[in-house]
Amino acid sequence: MQLDDWYAGGEFLDWQGHAIFVRDSGERSKPAMLLIHGFPTASYDFHLLWPRLSETHRLIAFDMLGYGYSDKPATWVHSIFNQASIAEAVLKAKGVGACAVFAHDVGDTVTQELMARQNEGNLGFQMTHITLLNGGLFPETHRPIMMQKIMLSPLGAIFTRLTTQEKLSTNLRKICSAGLSNADIQAAWQLLSHKQGNLRMHLLIRYMTERRDHRDRWVGALQCSPAPITLIDGVDDPISGGHMVDRFEELVPGHRVVRLPGLGHYPHLEDPGRVLAAFQSS
């Protein structure tokens, strides 16, 4: 699916005066699935999985505030808590009371906050099954690359102004396998730079600090989840690869884990077939 087709099939919902891009396959007779993307990309990351997943599920994906086609306010204090509230608002607008969740990267952290709310009885919908791809589930195992560290530093605002498509490509190639296509890298830059989002990355990446500040809440949410969890991980990912999976199995036993050797941080773009096979056998 081309990026223009992805956009044409979407719509915008209002959240506190901000436009949020949402894509809904609209098949209400099927069980719903919410897809939550990672940093610094957008819901288009799931375009290679969309046709197969839509055979069995009604798919709902959205671009988080500050990402993709959604609004990218320059003065907003971006927070995982707000992104989780947006996810709730999207599902409420769609009339969804229960769904599976399929998440990646910072989307995993948003899902952890949704899990915490569900455990507290404060979630506006019920999560029936949770699938997590490569992400910083545990701050002690998260290994950010240099670009992320600089963006989080006082130099972040300057660094983002120097970011180009070539630099983005170089950094994605460092954390992914050769399966990541040039077309998907180009789409990632187009979505990132839309509405000058490339100048806001230092605001978005504050989630790394939030992960440390709220570790007990979000790791505890994993450990207390009543919904089954499947972790699918490209273990060659230098950020959240095999070392993160080891920690997951130590702290969150009893859930299904699929290790995908040879794949990196974006396994669903690098080899969607293997990710789908892992998901469908769960």
C-alpha cells in the first residue's frame, strides 16, 4: 500500500483541539485490534501487515500526537499519559469496547500505561490480547543510539534542525536488517517532516525520561496483566533486542515469546511474513 493510499483511507478526529489521523478498516463484524506505532515514525509502519491482519480483525490505527499526519504542536508537553488518553478517545469515537492491541517501540510504553489503567479499572475499553514488538519495556535494558541521546540532551533542539533524510536513513540502517526497504525509509522521512515534525523530535523523545520515572507503574502493569501477552522481537536490534527479551522472560514469565534472529528494531517492516507467522500462531 502506497503512502498516498494510506492517507486517502484515513480520517481526522479531534482530541482537545488537535487533529489526530486515524485509519479504520471498518469491518465491524470482526474483533477489533488497535495498532500503536513507534518513534519517530507513524501508523503507516503497519501497512505491510494490514492486508493479512484485516482478514481476521477490524483494524484501527492512529498517528500519535506529534507524529505522522496528526498535528505536531511546538509548545505541547508530550507525554505517554496523553498518548494513552488519545488511544482511549479514538476507540470511544469508534464505539469499540474491547480489542486486541498490537504495538511497537514507544507504542509498547503507551500500551503499558493502558494496561496499568485496565488493572486499576480505569480504562474505557478492555484489552483482550496484547502483542508487543521491539520496545523499551524496561529502562534498565533500553540501549538508545547516539541520535536519541543527543535529542534528549540540551542540544536536542539544535540537533533536530540538522536532521536530514540521509541521516535518518543511516540511523535506521544501523538498527534494522537489510530487509528494511528504501521506500519505507523515504515514507518515514515524508511522515516525519510533515508539518515540520522533524523539528519536534526532541519534544517527543522525552518518553525516555518518563520510562525511568514511571518504571514501577509500567513494569508492574506487565507483571499484573490479566490479558495474555505475546512478545515478538527482532533479536539483532541493538536497542531492544535479545537482551530485552531475556529481561522480559525473567520479570514477566508465563507469556509467549518469539525471537526472530536476523531482524532488528522494525521487524514488521523488515520481514512482515515472519512477524505475521509469529502472531498467527499465538
